[in-house]
Amino acid sequence: MSISGALGSRADAVAERLRAFAREGDLPEREPLPRYVAPLPALLEDLGLRLAWVVVGINLVGTAFGFWYYGPQFSLTPVEMWPFVPDSPLATLLIALSIAAWKLGRNNEALNALAFFGCIKLGLWTPYVLVAFFPEWGYAPWDPMYNFLFWSHLAMVVQAFVVHRYAAFPVWAIAVATLWYTVDLVVDYFYPVVGDPHHTLLPLPDAAPWLGVTALQVAALGAVLFTILPVFLALATRVEKLQLRLRGR
């Protein structure tokens, strides 16, 4: 057998073992939802659920790192506004708690919706600002920290698209998540209530001209769009699940 054939056979064997591992255990049924609300392959969803406690642990480590990363900003922010500072660490904490609650048989729909919203909003906003303000961050494209922040936040989005397997997304839970992330959006960019806007510190002043507007407006644009997106996706997932039931699923 040729080297390429041997490698192909080995890859097929590994893939089959992964599929067998993913199928083990009692996992929530994978409903035939359309790709726009459930874009991940079934194998990836199943692996994520089978490795739930590993995923929880990784998110808790990421949460601890995130709180450390935000240390300087905490020191500049009034204590009463601290809950609005660590956006990404809060999102990774929420997804960890959401998955853990499901694994422990204590599924919580409000927690599921908050985790879904947070992972999509912050998982997309951080890469967005890393690209939008790229020259000012002081990172080279190959810099380890730049790549860690970029790809780890995109991985948050991937996690969000596993939540539909154990969440029903009732309208009241979507409303809770929408309310929290709307308030967070307002105090971050439009009306800080106490002190200055509480968004993640940018690599240049808020009022600095950037891309024809100000740096604050560029960051706020992404935050607004990425707050609206999970609202649509959560409601769409709810509708698609209800339609499946009506069709006799």
C-alpha cells in the first residue's frame, strides 16, 4: 500500500472513532433545523456535547484569563458599574454555566439565552474591532496574543450554535437576554450612567477620527449589529422548532 493510501486509511479510522465516540451516551436529539440557525456539522455538535465538562473547564479558564485581562479597566471604572466591564469573560462564564446546568439536569432557559447572546455578540465583536483597529493594537498578524484573542472569540460563536440542542428558546428567555444586552449596549456606548462609556478599552481615544467617523462610532456599530443578530437567530430558532412540532416532529 502506498504512503498516501496508508495515511488515508488511518484518517478514515480516526474519523470513524470520532463518530463512534460522539454517538456514545444520551445526547439531546438533533432536530432537522435549517443551516442558518444550526450551521455546525452533526459530528461537531455531538462532540461538543459529549465533551461537555471539558468545554466547561476551558470556558472557566478563559473566564479567569478574561477577568485578569480586564484588571486595568476595573481600576478605572466605578465599582457599581463593574458588571458592565468584563463582557467576554461574562459570556464564557454564562456558556460554562449553561452547559453545566444542562449536564446536571437543571436546564435553565434564561441562562441558555444569555449564553447564546453573549457568545455570538462578543465572539463576533472582538474579532471585528481587532480587524477594524488593527494597526493601532500594536500586534503583528502572527503575534500569539492577537491570534489567541481573534480565534478564541470566534470559537465562542461556534459554542453558541450547540445551545439549540438542549434549549427551547422560549420568548420570555429571549426577552431577558435582549434586555440585558440592550442595557449593556447603552451603558457601553450611549449613556454610561456613571463615569465614562464602559466598553472594552480601544487602542485609541473614543473621539479619535477613524474610518471617516470616530473610534467610538466604529466600535458601537459592531456592537449594535452583533446585539441584533442573536435576537434574530434566537427567535428564528424558536420559530423553526415550533414549526417542526406542528409538522408532527
